[in-house]
Amino acid sequence: MSRIRVLNTSLFLLFIFLIQTSLIARINFPIGGFSIYIAILMVVLSLEDRNGSLVFGFIGGLIMDLAPSAQTPFGQWALAMTVIGYIFSVNRETVGDFNDRPLALTSLVSVAASVSMLIFIVIGALLGQNNGGLLHSLSIIFSNLLWTFLITPIFIPLILKVRKILLTNRERV
Amino acid sequence: MASRGGNRSRLLLVLLLVSSLFLITLDLRGVNLVSGIRNGVSTVISPVENLFSKLFSPVGNFASDVRNFRQSKKQVTELNKQIDLLKNKQVLDEDMVNQLSQLRNVLDLAGRGGYKVVAARVINRGSAATFKKTVTIDVGSRSGVTKNMTVISESGLVGVVKSVTSNSSIVLLMSDPTFKVGVRIAGTQSIGVLSGKGGSTYLLELLDATGEIKIGDALVARGSADNRPFVPGVPVGVVTTVQSNSSSITQNADVESITNLEKISVVAVVIAAAKGDPRDSLIPKPQPTQTVYVTPTPTPSPGD
């Protein structure tokens, strides 16, 4: 994994983060909400190799920690996403190639997004945060799962194309 | 070779986990660098949020519009009838008129309460991923806004300023489940605590066991020491259901907020409270009912 790709992918994630905070966050989704940023980060992680999953999990989490509306310690999302990156890296060989199985990728991304939020909540609970009760948090996670499952298939082809562009010539071969 | 790769991954994992924990520790210990980064990002993002707010303000209500499609369809039919009447009139931007109306009403409320306020526009809502009900407003420390100031709308309480940058602030909405405010039942001395439940309803726990709650009772903020975070007298909500439970020491009630937090676009941050407590003067007065007298037309009798 080259430095230029780390930079390219980080800038891409930063751009998605900007769209999430400026545009998607202002839509009143029923039940809870939807994070396009987490969904796209999960797609990126699922397509990376072992080290890539870890590195982009950490960077992706750090970018989430930048959210101005976040009232949580800086680094909490980075920790949660590093754990998710690790889970992806360990199971990379098991889950296989998703290019021919879009439904499997959508399901994985939806579940992984929910798991990442759950890890974030658990870390928050360990740090003594009050996020308004388990039921409230679970309803947000469930809503995100539902919306991710419904919306992700729309932009997956675009993300796959963007990722191909972000790969260096050597990595494409 | 595989073992070397595995060791490298493990080392990378440990390095990243340690880095994350280091950052969390720095933040929890209150190192300015970390909060500085967030404030920097907020300062950079807020102009973009402002731009998106102007461009995509109708997008926010898209989902709720879809939910209320049937009702909207009926309204559209009625509105179509009115279009002909409005054709010859100058139609101002509805959103702008609404914002102006909200601004006028919020300044009116602040004026009646004797509050010194800074008006602000809501430029963004907190992401669901933050697990907090927040909004971003377009005023910050440059306008004199500081942490823990009360935020009001045209009808009453909205929330409390939680963090401030130079040109924007994050407001924790009263609907957040962690939000609690001391309230008083208007017209009485009964006090209680109102808590957010994540939606449009709230829970009132009356502290006075002998106090009486009735449906329709209006609640006002009691105010805090030095008026932070709550100034006294701000209307908060109206009791909708009283939970009568003889075994409970305290009395509970469901409360509906006086402010529709989903629709707010203009708010005001209370910079300084009035010298005295405005008591119940900010509670909206009920509209007087109009009595219509109808005189029956005499029906002609068969003999006429």
C-alpha cells in the first residue's frame, strides 16, 4: 500500500465526511438516521487488504472524531473503527471477493456499520458516557442498519469505480 | 513470509490501538490541542454548512414529506385552488417569510422576558452517529456566545449551547435523552424536573409530592444559579397526560414541548437574563373565544 493511495483515500473519505455533515445530516430520516460516511468507510474496508483495513479504519475513525457536533472524546471513533478494521483484516480471506455478490457486500456493510456503532457505544459506556439509554442507542443503530441496507446498493458501483481510480498502477495490476 | 506479514499486521494493530487510546486520554485530560483541532474543523466547515443550508433547505424535510404524502396530496389540491387568487400578488420566498416571522416572534419573546439575545439561524443538525440531538447555529464566540447559554425559539426553550467556535455553536436540544431542566408549573410554586425522551414528548417528575398536576398545565424554566445554563421564565411545554400512581412518591406526567424542534430554523441565544424573574409573563395567552349569535329565520306557518 503506497503513501499516495493512503493520502488519496483519506482525502476521499474527508470529502464524504463533508457531505455527511453538511448534507445527509440535515435529512430527517424516520426512526433514527443514516450515515453515508460509515457505509462508504465499511465498503472501503471490505475491499482492502489486511494492513489497508487497519490503516483506513484508524484514519476513517479519526475523520469521524473531527465532527463538530461530536460530544465524545477525540479518538473514540478511531478506536472503534480500528477494531472494525481488525475484524475485517482477520476475516478478509473468509469473506472473499464481493465483485460478483453485491447483496452479500450490502449485507456485510450494513451489519459492519451497526457493529461499529455498537463498539462505539460500548467504548463510550466504558469511558462513562451517557448516551441516553440502551433502547435509544439501539433504535439509532437499527435505523442505520435499515437505511444502510436500502441505500448502500445505490452508491456501491460508484464507490467501486472511485476505488479503482484511487489505486496506483502497480496495485491495479 | 506469511508469519512476517502477520507480525507486521499485529504490530500495526497495536500501534493504532495505542494511538487511539492516547488520543482519548489527551482529550479526557483536556489538552487544548485536541479541542483546537475540532474547533478548527468546525470553523472550516461552518461556511460550507451555511452554503448547503441555503442550497438544500427543502431537502431536510424530504423524509417527513414522504411519510405525510397522503396528507400532503390533499393539501396540494387545496393549495392549487388558492394559486389563482395569489397570482396577482407578489409572492415572497416562503422560507424567508417564515424565518422573518420566527425572528420577529423570538425577538418579541426575548423582549417580553427582558432577555438580551443574539439571533441565530440553524445551519445544520447533528448526525445520528453522534447519538446526540444537536443543531448547529451560525453564531459563535464573535457574537458573545459562550458555553451553557440558554437557546430559545419563538415559542420557548430549545436547548443549551454545548460548544462554541468563533462563528458557530453546537446546541444540545431539549429532546436529547440526557437533557434535564428544572421547571415550575405556571401559576403555582410546584417545581419538578423535565427530561428529554429522544422524541417530541418529555417526562415531568414533580418534586413536591403534595403538588397537583393537571392536563394543560404550562411549564416554565425555573432558572439556574447565575442564569447558566437556564434563564428563568422561559416557556418549556404543556402537560398532556398525568401518570397517576399511588405507590410512587413523586408525581409524573407526559409533557409536549411548546417548540417544534424538527421545524426550527431561527433561534436566539440568551446572552444576559432579565434582572428579575419574568414569572409567568411569557406563557402564551389563550385566544379569546368569539361568541356568534344566530337569530333563526321565522318559518312561515301553513296559515300564512
